[in-house]
Amino acid sequence: MANPVAFELRDDVYRRPLETATKRLGIAAGWKCADIGAGGGDVSVALGRIVGSKGRVFAVDIDPRRRDQVAEIASRETQVIAITQAAEELVLPEKVDLAFCRFLLIQVLDPKVVIKRMAGVVKTGGWLVIQEAITSAGRIGQTPISALEAAMRHPDIGIMVPQMVKELGIEVTDCWAEAPVALGDSSESRYLEAMTGVLVADEPIMLPPIVTTIARILS
């Protein structure tokens, strides 16, 4: 398992794909959202700032310690409700406009079950946003970062998500990939060190691309 520092750095280096997705969808004040596999709450807080006091964000994580952490962070500035629940058993008090996950399917037993549960909490006309990695595509210079793959149950799930969504009868409206790239001391190199113990000081790094899949719930 990665240490807490690794998760904090990951939220930082993969922040841009979240911003891209929220802008493309036009998420606005008053939306109700669910962040599944919320972890430390970085995404939940970011969504909460967009939806404002009239919106709501359900931050769902299987770890009860994460619930308390999210509640503490969110209470200062956003309309976030922390819930302890496994993604495979997802049930919310109300339907939402958006169900989001990032780096969740890469570690669950059955990604397709989780996608179906997420779709089930979205109102008709609402959205799924799924962001998952293609871990084997990460590079230090021209060398694959193989140490990252060993820690994941489905290391390349990102490339499979659009097909999984389509097989569930859900319309995929958009998908694309983004990869953080850096040279020398950076958030990217520190994240890599926290995850693998490998310190890269003077070679280019491309962290695993993250594939964003956007789908619309039509029924």
C-alpha cells in the first residue's frame, strides 16, 4: 500500500484531468455529486467548491478513518457528506447529477459491478465520470515503471473502461487521456519515490496516463 504522502501527491499531480472534466461537463452551483472512493477528500472538496452551498457532495469511502478525515476538511468550506460504504454496495440517500471516481476501479474486485452501482445512483440525464490509469504506460526516460503495476489489481483498467460502460448499455459521450510529465525534482518525482522508493533526479518522468471516460445516464 502507498503511504499517505503518496496519496496527497497523487491528488496534486493528477489535478488537471479533474479540472478538464468539470469544465467539459459544465458542473455548476446546485449540482449534487458523489465522489466514490473519496480517500482523503481532495476531489470531494474540489467538487464542493464548484457546487456551492446549494449543492451537495457525497464523499464515499470504505475506510471509516477516511470518513472522519473528509468530514473535518469539508466542514470548513463545502457541502460535503462523508459516508462509509463499499463501492460494490453503493446506495445513496438521493439521486445525484454526477457520480465520479478516480483510481478506484484499479483496485476493486469487479470493476463492472462498481460501474453499474455508480450508474444506479445517478438521475436520468445525469453523468458518470470515471478516471483510471494505464499503469504500464508510465516511463522513466524510455523505461517502463514496472514497480507501479505490482501494487494494482487491474493496472491497465483505464483503457478498458469505455468498453465496460458501453457493455452496460450506458452511452459514452467522451473519453481522453492525460499524463503528468516532469523533469528533475517535482511533485511527479516525489510521488514516484513515495510509491516505489525510486528517486529520479535528472531523467524525464511520465507518470501513468489517466483515461477520463464520461458517460450519460439516459434511463
